[in-house]
Amino acid sequence: MSSSEQNLSTDQQHHLEGASQVIIGVVVSDWNSEITDALLKGCCLTLQQQGITDKGILVFHVPGSFELPAAARMVDDRHSPDAIICLGCVIQGETKHNEYINLAVAQGLTQLSIVRSKPFIFGVLTPNNQQQARERAGGKHGNKGVEAAHTALKMVALKQQLKDSINSIGFK
């Protein structure tokens, strides 16, 4: 189902043990700041509503979306958060630059997630125009920042669950 047919930013509750101790890094692109500021706001508000403290949300800014994977790695190296959310917006233009940037960012975050065994969340909008971006940054299709926060929390919970199951002797 395409995102034009649904709003994925609906209220979700997560059971995250020790949420007040969880650290989430958020790396946000300053390019298309009207959009990315709205993504960041939705993301941070969602994390707070789910029990992450203000001290547990580390926000870092980069010039554009292409810089998200490198900055995410730097944040991980320095702060070792439980998950890192990357927020950006690459609007299609007259050239194919958006395809190259989006693919590079997606591949970079995927590689980091696999190599580091940690969630690096792709919260980058890839709209065809400014109107589509607005619709996905708090408009009729929700807020991708909210979705990215929910994804991060679900992945942190999964990692906690798997860690707990390793420490057990096979019985629950």
C-alpha cells in the first residue's frame, strides 16, 4: 500500500524497558529546513511521549542528506546511543541528483546498521515536489519524523528482547 493511501504516524505505544535510560541520536539535515524542522519536532515529541528523557535525545545537524551516514557514524563513535535516527528531505529536481543521494544514504545507513548491529533509521523524505514533502512532514500523510521515532523504539525493544533471550536458558 502506498503512503498516499495511509497515515503511518498514528499513535503507537511501545513497551521499552528502562526508556528513561535509553539514548537516541537524531541527525537532521538542514537542507529543506522547513520540512526537516517539522520532521525533527515530530520525532523528538514522539520520543518524549514514549518515555525518552530530554537528556536521552541527542540532536545533531548536518548540511544535507548526503552527510547523514557519515554524521551518524560519528555520533555512534562518540556517544554510542541505542539507535540513531537520520532525518532529511531530498526533493526531486530537474536532474537525477535525488536518486543518487537517496540511494547513497539508504545504502550507507543499511551498512552501518548491519556492521554495528544497531538501528540506523532512514527518516528521509523522497518526494517529487514541495507539496508532497509538506504532506509527509505533518500534513495529511502524517510525519515521517514520528514514524522514524516509532521505528527506532521498536528496534531498540527488539534488541532488548533478543539480548534478554540470549541470557536465558531457553525457557520463558
